[in-house]
Amino acid sequence: MALNTLVLVVAMTVALGASAIAPQAAAPQREPDVIFVPTPPDVVDAMLKLAKVTSSDLVYDLGSGDGRIPIAAAKTYGARGVGIDIDPERIREATGNARSNGVADKVTFRTDDLFTTDISPATVVTLYLLPSLNLKLADKLMKDLKPGTRIVSHAFDMGDWKPQQTQTVSGRSIYLWTIPQPSQRR
């Protein structure tokens, strides 16, 4: 009887302890600035074409959601990609999508804040945020990115920073900027 009681106590302790330490979805560092709205595939393709992505590029997608833009850059152009999203659930989803698309060796995803993360290695940056967030990011992009880095935004411009090109794809606007030499920066 004492052995049965001991086994029962140990089993309950293990069960309760396991539920207490079971992996939980990590909470975002802070609430996301936008809800995840996926960019349609034809717009993804047009954004990457507008940026003239090649296999030598490192594409950073800020607010990467399910990872479709860096995954498409890797699959279509052989580029490397980094997706940044503050929501750990989106990062798990994107990482799984990279694996299932066979590009996990070319694309990584990080749970991070797009306003504070290091984006300096990027040669292409993609965005689908909000006008206020693009405006808030503009100085960081100008300061942190190397001359020649291309930036493509779906749907929203950057206020006074005029794009070099604008296209409409399936009724949606996309915008392109290139980081100028320091002497030509705004």
C-alpha cells in the first residue's frame, strides 16, 4: 500500500510538474504594431522583381509574418533571406514554411523588434507595414543600410522620401527606394 501511494504521489508530481514546465508559446517582446496580413503571391513576385533580387542578395523582410517574401527570394532567385517578426508564433510558422519549401539552409527567421534589430547586412529590405511605421523606420533605414541597398514596400510609401519607382500590381501599389551615398542622403 505504501509503495502504491508513493508511486501515485510521484506520478502526480511528475504530471503536475510537466504541465508547469511544458513549452508555452513565448509572448512577444511587446504587442505587434500591425496584424499579420499576407502579401499576395503576385505582389511578392513583383516586389522581388522591382528590387532586382539576385543570388548574391541578402533579403531582410521586416514584419515577415509567415515568411513568404524571403522564402520566395530564396526559391526563385537563390538569394539568402532573414525574416524579422516580433511575434514568436509567426516565426515558428515561417521557419516551418522555410523547411517545407526546401530553403531552410538559405532563410532564417528571428523574433526581434524591427525598430532595434541590426539590419545593416541587408542588400534588399522588404516591408508591408503601415504608413506611420514606414515613416518611423525611414531614418533607421537611411542610417543603418549601405548605399545601394534596395527597399521595397507593399502598399505604403515613406512620406517625403520619394520612391524611385512605383508600380501597381493587382490594384496594389509597390514602391522602390535605393539608399543613396552619404553625401546625397536627405
